[in-house]
Amino acid sequence: MKVDFNYTAILLGGLSGFTIFLGLPLAFVTSLSHRVRGFLTAMSTGVLVFLLVEITAKVLDDIEDLFLSTSEGFDTLGDSVLYSTIFALGLLIGLMGLVWFEKRFVKDAKDESTPLQNARRISLMIAIGLGLHNFSEGLAVGQAFGWGNTSLGLLLVVGFALHNATEGFGIVAPLTGHPTSWGFLGALGLIGGAPTLIGTIIGTWWTVKPVEIFFLALASGSILYIIGELLHLGRKLKDETVAAAGLVLGFFLAFVTELLILVSSGGMTHG
């Protein structure tokens, strides 16, 4: 079978993913107090909380629509059960997969690690979780161009590029105040941003809804695990007032970004 790739779509999808690198240099800001570092960590947590709500709501809306169609007499019961099962499995694998990954590849126990080791470990976990999410974003970009909807594809590229720039900040927030290297930041950027390019390549020529559902569920489970890790780290860095302020600000930063994407696309990115 001959596969015709849309190289313009692939290039634009890749660029939208690699804007994640724009937020990474924040990690080199080392002269920060514990309160400021705690505030930045809380902001990162707020961004991830919004992403968890957004991703999970999108999948559940699709599943609820299928069950509603079934109740109205349409032959969608099989798809309803299939998508529900895929979502449950993806959520479980995303959550437990990071637990396994940490136990298997991260040698130092949490309570015995130095603050730098903890910060690097959490930033890596965030990059993995966001990479899963960005794969699904790449699928959306590729699908839009694959369907011939160039205007929607371009709007998605711009919106995701802005969104990924804020995700770069979320990845390195735990690292602020700690020494790091360009090599480590580059690896984090590739883990978080490259899946957008991979998803775009796949989405331009091959689209299967269950695959999208599965990767969104994986992202939800991964982000849920990461939020718990960030909250654990945050308790060591900040007081409750700083935590609440950073959490709320991070949540609304992501929310406003999403609103800008929605308004600029005329609602075409949601549906």
C-alpha cells in the first residue's frame, strides 16, 4: 500500500509540538526562594489539573453521546462498551505504567533522594505524561489536514503551539532553583514535544477513533499520577497560601489559553 504523506501538515504539526522548548530555559533561573519555587510548582500543578479535566471531559463526552444514542434506539451499544473499556484500560495503564516505570528505572527512593534528584524525576514524569497528551494533539492536527480541512488544521497548529509553550514551563517548574544542563532539558523537550510530530504523521494517513481514545486515556492516567507527585513535592516547598494562589493561577492560565484556541477556531476544535 502506498502512503501519501502531507509534508506541510507534518512540518506544521512538528513545529506546534516543539514550541514546548520555549519554556524550558526557565530551569536555569537558580536564584529563587523556596516560596517562589513552590509557587511555580503549584502553577505547574494547576496547568496539569486543567489538562486532566479537559482531556477526561472530552473522552467522557464521546462515551456519553454513544450511550445516549443507544438509549434512543441507535445501534451504538457495541461502540459504547468498546470505548468505555478502552478508556478504563488506558487510564489504568497510564497511571500504573508510571508507577512501574519509576520503580523499574528510577533507582533512588523518594524519601532518600536529594532535592535535585526528586526535581529531575518529577520533571521527567511530567514530560512523559505531556508527551502522551501531545500525541493525541498531533493526531488531531493530522486528521484535520487528512480530511482536507486546511483552515482548521492551521488553527489547531497555532493553538497547540501556544499551549505547548506553557507546557514547557510546566515541565521545568520543579527544576527551578536547581542546577541542570541543556542536555537534560533537550531530552525532556523531545519526550514532551516529539509525540506531537509522531501523532501528526500518523493522523495524516491513518485515523482510528479507538486509538485516539486510548491515548487520551493514557494521558489522563499519567497526568493524574504526576499531579500527586507535584503535590507531594509542593508540600516541602511552600505554605498553603502560596500553594492555593499558584494552583488557581496555573489552572486559569491554561483555561484562558484554551479559550483563545476555542474562540480563534470558532468552536471547531471541540465537537
